[in-house]
Amino acid sequence: MIKKLSLLLSALIFSVAVLAVDNHYVLGVDGLACPFCAYGIEKRLNKIEGVTDVQVDVGESVVHVSMREGKTLTEDRASQAVDEAGFTLRSFSEAEGETGGNDAQ
Amino acid sequence: MRSNRPLAGVSVLIGALLLTGVSWVQAAPNTFNTALPVAEGQYLWREQLVLRERSDNGPMDREVSVQALGSVLGYGVTSRFAVFGMVPYFFNKELDVTTPMGRIERDTSGFGDVSLFGRYTLYKKDETGNTFRVAPVFGLTAPTGDDSDSDRFGELPRPLQAGDGAWDGFAGVVTTYQTLQYQVEGQLLYRENGRHDGFARGDETRFDASLQYRIWPRSMKGMPGTPAFVYALLESNVIHRERDETGSGTDADSGGGQWLLAPGLQYVSRSWIVEGTVQLPVAEHPNGDAIEDDYIVRVGFRRNF
């Protein structure tokens, strides 16, 4: 009985986690070459409704963006935000899983 | 001396600019501007403490000591156009000079002249891990500082006042090439100083250049995210100042040319920059007995928000 209950609980937790998964995007950004400049990109992207997290990888010139469940980021909106920060969007891709995918050149 | 009146002569002889020399803008070099972007809606706040010592080789053995704080607030109107406001505060601006009455000390303190200026990114070329930008700058300095302070000897010499009493204008162009490893900047700037109450500081033309080289982290390999950088920097300032205008003529012992080199260090994170440099004269060609710089120390921080 306890074993069945544990199994049921595990399945329930797993299904909720799958349903609640965020959308992740990887943005290639040209012109980004120092930490102080990264702040402007974070600020502009964080203004987009539904964005829950922005991680800038300066060395790779990419930005990982997480969106709340049910929210999506379009390439045009991402390009606008990067442009408002003073940089140039090089590439845009939707990533698989939590950590995002590779930069899609 | 152009006059037998010692104190009036001191006014005239001070000659060379006693401006704080607070460098105005946001990122990159410590002694001048940059063309790097300010994001739309982003603010930049900068404080820079300036300690400047100056002296001359003339018979009056003048020594000038300035301790000032330059406060700058910048705002990104668009990604290409940013505006900045700068106000200097002089903790002390002091002149020691030998007169027929002996060695005397004169000083003042208070807010100086406020500068407002804009910078527009005319050209940019972004590539992966680097950027090249060209941005004209243009602005005005308003006569907000006290230009009529006095002490027991009378009104202070005009160059010693916290403000010059006149509207000044400046314009120039700054260019930046930045990579993950290093950054090169250049600036050409002209400042035309206005005239007030019979006095005008000499107009100024300057060419500035800087090299910043990332010394930490040594390599970006295996460095995810946005690690803080430490840059070693070397800046160069070549400055030519015309003679000050006094009455209907010019002060023969003012203005001239100088070349300063400034080694320094800069810690740069996402939101903060902490920096320090020492500007040292490499070559000075003062007009007559104009005052020359001995050294200028600049330490400060910048904050993004």
C-alpha cells in the first residue's frame, strides 16, 4: 500500500514538474565584450512580460532567457530588447530543458 | 608680473586652468569619455575623487592644491543617445604664493560649474566579442559655481574661484574599440570658454587615448556567466590651452601645452566599476610662468542602475 502511494506521489510530482516547465531561449549577442555592458541587456530583457531569468555569458557572447510557463519570446521582441541595450542580435533559438541549448548561429 | 599690485598680479599670474579636471563620463577610461553604450532607460552614477597638485617655476613659487569630488549622472534616452550631468564639489582649492607681504595662502570651497552634455552613437559595428563605435559629444557648462568669493586679501583670483562665471561650450568625438581582452579609446575635444566680468579661461583642445588590458581573469575559457574583470590601463592626455583673457589683453603666464600619462587599475563587474589612476606629466610647455601639473590622482566608482 505504502509502495503504491509512494509511486503515485512520485508520478504526480513528475507530471507537475513537466507541466510547469519554463520556456528557455538562447540569444547570440554581438558587440558584448565587458561585464558592465551586460547589465543593460539584462535590464532591457527583464522588462519583457513573462521573463523570469536572464543570464549573460560574456565569454560566449550569448544570453540565456527564461520565460514563465505559457509565455513565449519572439525573435523580433528579443531583437528589439537587445537593440535598446545598444547591441546587435546575432542569433535566436529556443532551447531544450532548463539550461538552454547551443547558440544557433 | 604685469603689474606692481601683488595680489592683482597673483590673479593674473595663476594663469593656467584651475579646473578640477574631473573626467566626466560613464564607462571605460578614467580621465575622459567612451563611446560604449548606455542602454535605453538605464542610469549611470559616477563619483570621482580628484587630488591635484600644481606649481610653477616662477619667482612667486605658486603652489595650487585641489581636492574635489566630481559627481556624474547619466541616462540612456535611446540606445544611441545618452545625456549626462556633472557637478564638481571642491572640498578645497588652495593657492600658496610668495608676495611682497610674505608667503600667503588663499582658498575656496563649494560647488563648481555644472556641465550638461549629450553623446550620440553615430556609427557602430558589432561583432562577436568585440565592438567599434564612434560618438560625437557636445555640451555646455553653466556658471553655477561661485565666481566672486573673497578672503581677507580681497576677491580671490579668477582662476581660483569655484566657478568661472561664464557659459562654456564643448564638442568633440570619441571612438572605442573593445574586445574581451582589451579596449582602445580615443577622443578629440575642443572647449570654448566664455567671458565674464573681463575674464575668460583660455580655450582648450585635447587629444586623449587609452589602452585597457584585461589582467584578470587571465583566460575566459571555463568562465561562464559574467565574471568581474580587472583591467590594467594606460591613458594619455595631450592638452593645449590658449592664454587666459584678462581685460583687453591676455595673460602671458597662462596656458600652454602638456602631455600626461596615467597608469591605473580598474575593477569592472556587472553593476560596479572601482578605479584609480595617477596622471603624471611627461612633457609640459607652459606659456611664461604658467602653472604646471605635478600630479593628479583620481579614484572613484561607477554604478549601473
